Amino acid sequence: MAEPARESNKTDVKKALDSYQARRGEFRVLDIPDLRYLMVDGHGDPNTAPDFTAAVETLYPVAYAVKFVSKEQLRHDYVVPPLEGLWWASDMDAFTSARDKSRWDWTLLLLVPSWVPAELVDATVEHVRTTKRPARIDDLRVATLREGTCVQTLHVGAFDDEGPVLERLHHEVLPARGLRPAGTHHEIYLSDVRRVAPERQRTILRQPVTPA
């Protein structure tokens, strides 16, 4: 994967990578390159499951530590990428229609920039493990996500209002294009939920696909 262009000496993947571009109401087909992430898995309602909060509180210290190492040792600063999530359930209606969050499985993700060597990432994870010891550090892994061809769109609004967009994607857009789901539903949270009102939150909704 080519190194993203820099802006003001600090890379922002939301601006530099095409896979982080989406428009509301537009369902775009694109090929996603293999990307490396910090990952933590879990199950249950993200609003109430303690593991969800612990996963977030584990990912960010590592992500900021990797950013610091990149800036200090590699002389390449960047904006910590947005939080992302893979979501699924044994019955996907629990996700797209019923929205029964207690039945959801998930993997939270934070992108690792391509220019940071694997050994440097591993050493940074170990440093955080021994110095800060976040709750789920033993569950954190670094892995490559391979999604290939995907369809994605931008949802503006509360997370609980995603249902109709997902229904349209799965039952109208994909069949009309001769496609079917072939992987795990993926969300990219472009907005800081601590600062942005729910009705203004911007979330990329992505679905890996294959010919029907």
C-alpha cells in the first residue's frame, strides 16, 4: 500500500485514503486494500457491556503510543485514525431490523499506519502493557483486515437510526447490482461522540460483497 500524502507535515487518513470517503445517499462500490489494525473483540450491547468500554480504553493508549513512536523515531506524525467497528450476529436481522444489541458480536479497530514497522508496533504494545496496563491489553491483537470489494455509504444521524439505511443496502442496493454480502458489516466513526450531537454524527457504513 502506498504511503498516504501528508498535509502540513501530519498525515490524516480520513483525508488521504479513498477508503475513508463516503457521501450520504450514495452507495459506492470500491476495492479496499489490506489494512492493519489494532483489534479487540467482544459481545453484547455497546451501550451497556463493560467489555466495550474497556476495549475502547485499551485501544486508544496503544494508538497514541504508536503515534508518538512514529513521530519521534520515524519523523512521521499523523492524526490518530477514527475508531472503527465490525459488527455481526448469528441472525443478521438482530442487527439490520430488530436492532437487538444484546445479541451483537463486535471487533473494535484502530488503523495502524502502513509506514510503521510491525516490530515497532509490537514493541509499543508491550510497552503499554507494562506501563499503563489497560484492562483488555491481553485481548488486543494486531492483524490485517482483508475486505476486498465493498459497498459503502455515509450515515448522518444517531447510530440507532442506521436500520433503514442497512435495510436499503441489503434488500435494494445489493440485489439491484447483482451483489450479495460476503463479509462482516463495518462502521467507521468519523465524529467524536463526546462532542457531536447524535443527529449530526457521521458514520461510514461498509459491507464487503461478492457477485450474487
